[in-house]
Amino acid sequence: MISEPFVIEKSRINRVNPTTRVVFATAYSFIVALSYRFPSLFTAVFLSGLMVCLSGLNLFAVAKRLAVVNGLILFIWLILPFTYSGEPVLDIGPFAITRPGIILSAQITLKSNAILLAVIALISSMSLVTLGHALSRLRIPEKIVFLFLMTVRYIFVIESEYLRLVRAMKIRSFKPGTNMHTYKTYAYLIGMIFVRASARAQRVHQAMMCRGFKGKFYSLYKFSSTRLSWIFSTVMTASLIGLVFLEIV
């Protein structure tokens, strides 16, 4: 089943209008991604960390997500400073570490962490169904929202079908190896997943049509702009203006 580790129903951030959070998360990510000066990037990392702390999320779970992303960024630090042209600051045998390479690697690191923390605090803290309805309120095309919600609903069903087929293979003493039998078995496995997914989709479509489905999901929850939402909007607007000011001054 789909895991939503950052969704806490009674957290402070969930009292903010979801559409407001989506709008500001998008604007914040664009501004941070287009920033290059270190004062604005360090400020962005601080603001993102502050959002995570105020949202009441599990900091250990957030740290695990950061560890995965920074593990990938580590490869950038191992490659970019040695391959990016510019003024060398250190020679290691036949290789030279360049100043522009270090600067670019640092910028990528700060941007990635700032955007990830902001998205975790503002987007990952809401359920995927709530996110879908928030996108609908923002006039995202209904077909895209419908596809998103159906994917969220049934992706774990396909996963359960896959696990059931894998268990059946293990019961029949299947042991993978580097031979033609293994390749054929995995090809049959992938084919059966597609066949069962197609059959499931047809049954679900027929059931929805029988219930009068007309291409749109309706939410019984009304997104209201509370006082906390207005305060959040004011603070985020001021923060975005501050980041732009630090970038252009």
C-alpha cells in the first residue's frame, strides 16, 4: 500500500489551505532553482529547515530522505570539481580541482536540499488524494487530475499482483540465474502484470460507469482559507520577496 510517512492529520501545516501550500511550494521551488548567489541559497536552506521544524514532521524520517538525495549529490562532488573547466585550486596527480566546479557543486547541493525540505514540509505533509483535489482547485486539467488520483489509488493494487506472482514463482522452486529459463520467466512475469492490470482496469471502468461516473471526482472536504492560511501566505510572500532581493542586490 502507498506509504505517506509525512502525513500528520493534526499538524499545524495541515491547517493551512492545501491550494495555498501547492502554490507557494511551486513558486518557492522555482525561485530557489533560479538562484545562484550563496546568501540567497543559504537563506533558502534555513527557511526550508524552519518550515520542516514548524510543520511538526518526524525529523528522523526527513533526515533519511535527505540522506538518500545527498548520497546522489555526493557523486556530483566526486565528478564535477574535476571535470568542470576553470581556475584550478588543487592538483591531485593528473587531476585538478577547479574553483567553478566547487562553486557549482555547492550551489546544486544547497538548491537540492532547500527544495526537498520545502516540498516535504508543504506537499508531502498532505495526503495524495488531498493533493489531487488541490490541483483541481488550481484549474489543472481534469484529465491530469483524474489520471493522478487513479494512479494513486491503484498503483499498490498492481504491486500486490506482482508480489502474488513472485510468491507463486517461489512456491514452484524458481531460482533466478543467468540462463534462458530465468529470462523467459521474468518476461512472462512482466507480461502477466500487464494482462492483469488491463483486466483490472476494465472491471474498474465498468463499475464506475455503473455508478454514474462522469469523469470527475468530487471532494466532500471544503478547502477554506483560515486565519492561519492568511498568516502563512503573508510570511511566504515576504520570504519569496526576500530571496529575490538577496539574489539581485
